[in-house]
Amino acid sequence: MAQRTWPTREEWAAKAEYSVRTACLPNERVSNKPADWLTADELDEARTLIPAIVKAARAGLNRAVKAVRLELGAIPTGVGYYDWHENLTTDQKHLADQYHQLLSARRHLNSESKRAFDEYATADDLLFAWGRIGVAAKRAGIANGETDRLNVLQHTLAERRSAAAEQALKDAIELTVDRRNSDEGWAAELERRADIDAGPRVTYHRT
């Protein structure tokens, strides 16, 4: 087997920041627990806002879906839909597209409201759920103070975690740069390389 070619000490040290940045995403360096980024009062507020938003949005979406159906008439499903859609006017095709967007928003509203109340929901889960609930509410035409406040809480969660993630990334880069430029760090790297070059160790146990 050909001997592995390792970078020089200078090359290895120069790649310190690159190594840290490509190891994982910044957000993976910090907690994904909502309680670490929003206070208990803020989380309770979001849980209080969502049912009212979902109820109003669902009613608005149902009205919009009904109105489009009245304009388009019977909307076929399956293979027949494509022939039906092909014979629509431009305005009717726009309505058909709007109809499917409304149905999609309603499905998301139902699924994401459940996700938002999952006791094991992560920060990413809440950001995704709150965002889709907000989009559904906007499509339903019910934007109000409650939807605005949920949007504020969503952005607050994201901004606090992102700020901590960027700081964690910065700290990791500084630590790795210092380590790779130290004699101790280089000695540890040489030891690591020697272990890799030596290959796997096989231990036999007598039975």
C-alpha cells in the first residue's frame, strides 16, 4: 500500500479555519432546545397565540377554497385532472394553481400546529412550524397583531441562536488556530498520523 502523503506543518496550520468551518454548520455547535433561546414566558405566549391564529386561518382558507371551487366548478382528480387543466383559460389556470396553494397551506396549517405543540419539538421544529403557520395565515388573509407577534417570537428565537452559533464558531476557530500553531498541537497531530499510517490493530483473544 502506498504511503499516505500528509500536509506539512505550515499547510496543516493554514487550514485551521477551513477545518472548523467545514466540520459542521454553525447552528450545530449550540443547543437546539427552544428553552435555551426563549424564556418560559415567551414560549407560553407562542403556545397561547397559535390556537387563535390556526382557527382564524383555517376558517379563512376554507372560505377561499370554497370561493375558488364555485368559480371553477367540479375539479377532477387523478389522470383526468391534466386534461381538464389543459382546457382551462389562462385566468382559470391561475385559479386552479391558487386552489392547490390554498389546499397546501391548509394541510401545512394542520400538520405544523401539531408540530408546534410537540413536547419534544426542537428549535428548528418551532421555527419551521411557526413559519408555515404564518404563511398559511397570510394566504388566508388574516394577518393581525397575533400573527405579527408570533413572527417576532420566531425571529427572536432564530436571531438569538444564530448569534450564539456565530460566537461558538468564532471561539472554535480561535482555539483550533492556536492549537495548530503550537508545538503541543503539532506533536499530537504527528501522533494521530502515525496511528493512521500504522493501520488497524487486530487483537486475538483465546477462547
